[in-house]
Amino acid sequence: MTRTVVLAAPSEQSSDVTRVAVSTVIFTLRRDPAQENPVIALPLVRRTRDPYEGLWALPGGWLDQDESLDDAAARTLAETTGIAPSYLEQLYAFGAVDRSPTRVISIVYWALVRPDEIPSHEAVPAYDAENVTWVDAAHLPPLAFDHTEIVDYALWRLRNKAGYSRIAHGLLPDEFTLAELREVYESILGRRLDPANFRRQVDNSETLIPTDRFRTGSHRPARLYRYNQDVELADRGPLIARP
């Protein structure tokens, strides 16, 4: 966190300087022995300097003058947590005047990652186990700045997108059972879903493709499905991704 973009004119005083930061909200599923379904969890980074020294915050950092917002989001996330999601989506810009002691606008990204996409501590040389933690998104500790508001907004967006997109795919392996898919939706929405109605809605959506493989175990074999890759994970509209 050593590079900044200065939007004010050179002749203006430092109090008039506006800095741009990039933060990320990364959701995954984590098993909690005390709960039937997995919980939505996210990584937090402990602040090691003022303001808010010692409090937890979202992974992030300053925007480099020579990098895109997407690149800054990927870089700061990798530097702080070692996570490199295949897809990052811009969530919102937070710019309240009093959100920081100095004038800072944060461009927030979000993404979903499968548990097996999260690198182990040993695989990330710069990983600081004391200053990075994963928490239940529904039970946050006190956070720095307005990061509690940001997480709440990201959860609201996730729950709304679950109703009309294949967003749950970001939390699932390539092949999964309908029961596993329903479990993801129950974790996102925070409520139980009727299995019969859920199957009917999924069948009508035409977003899943049945495979010839089955998951076997103590119960009767369950067919494995995969998502129709022709359906986008998220609609980015007419914008074209820049290299």
C-alpha cells in the first residue's frame, strides 16, 4: 500500500487530495459444525497502522497510477490473502466524505471462490496467519472504516443475484448434485428450500445439464449436473473487458 492516484491539482494543499483505493469482498462456503448448512465466509485483514490499527478490514490497497481497477483488485487481493479468483466483478464505489480521516474513494470488487481454490498458508510465502482470518459473514467483528456497510451491501447483492443468475456456480465444483446446489442456495438465502419446488425451478431454468455420472454413498446414487456454460455467470452488459 505505497502507491496512490492523486486527483487534485498539484497547486492544491494536501487536505484537498483525494486518493483512490481498491478493496475486495470474497465469499466462500465454510462448514460450521454447529450449523446444518455451510456458512458464507469471507477473509479479513488486520490493520497494522492507524487509522483503526488492530481492527479487521477488507483486503485492499491503493490504486497504482499505471494499472487498471481490475488489475489493482487482483493484485491487492493476492498480496494480502494469496487468493486469485478467476472472476472479479465491480460491486460499488464508496465515497462518503467522512468514511476516512483523509478523503478516500474505494472501488469495491467482489467474487465467489470454491473452498478448494483457497491456497493453504504454506502455498503463500507472504501469508500472515496472524493478520488474515476467515469469518462468518453473518457474524462480523468490528471492522475499520465503513467495511461493515460494504459487506452488508455485498451480501444483499449476492442474495438478489441468486434469484436470476447462475451465481451459485462460483461456490460449486464443476459437477454437483441437486442437493448440493440447493444447499448453496439455502446458505446464501439463509432459509430452507422445498426440495421438490427447487428441482422444478431448476429444471425450468435450462441452466443445468445432466451428466451420465452419479454420486454414490450411504443414500441412493444422485445424478451429477454441470452448468450450461453458454449462460454467463454475471451479465456485464455492453462493456468489453480490456486487456
